[in-house]
Amino acid sequence: MTIRIRKPQNSMQKLCIGLERFCTLLESQKEVAAVAQLREILAQLTQGVASPLQDQAIEAIVEAFEGEHELAAYTLHKNKDPEVWTEADELYLASTGVWNLVRRLRKR
């Protein structure tokens, strides 16, 4: 078994990539306000700003998932047919990827 130790900067890079993918999928769901907020957060994260601002951005993502936009709903897997790959599956993977990275970065 191989154990990978991830550095916070690697997780932050993956978070930015994941957020971009998630925003693209949310656009097709007409989540305009959520996408606008997440894109602002993404802009903050990609500037390579200091840790306190990154922490604020991470908290803003948590708020988007748990608060006003309720993006956590996308972390619930809805497709029960393993033979069919749907946009719901894509949203599920993108949202859980972002959510797991945010929780990991929040704990550090």
C-alpha cells in the first residue's frame, strides 16, 4: 500500500482545478449566483495570496456549500443505474472533489 502525503499547496492547486470544473457544470444547472461567487473565490485563490486570505476563501466555499446556495445537495449521488453516465454523476464527482479538498484544507 502506498500512502501519499499531500502538501497544502498541491491541495490548493487541485482545489482551483476542481472549482473551475464544478463552476462549468453548475452553469448548465442555472446556478448563476453560486457560479459568480465561486468564480470570485477562484480568482482569490489563483492570485497566490497569503494564507489568511486563502482561509477566508475556503470558509466562503464552505458557506456556499452549507449556506445560501446549498451546493451540498450536489454531493448526494442520485443516479442508481450504473450503466448510464449522466450529468448528475459529473456534478456528484466534481462537488465531492471540491468538498473533500475544502475540508482537508480547512483542518490544516
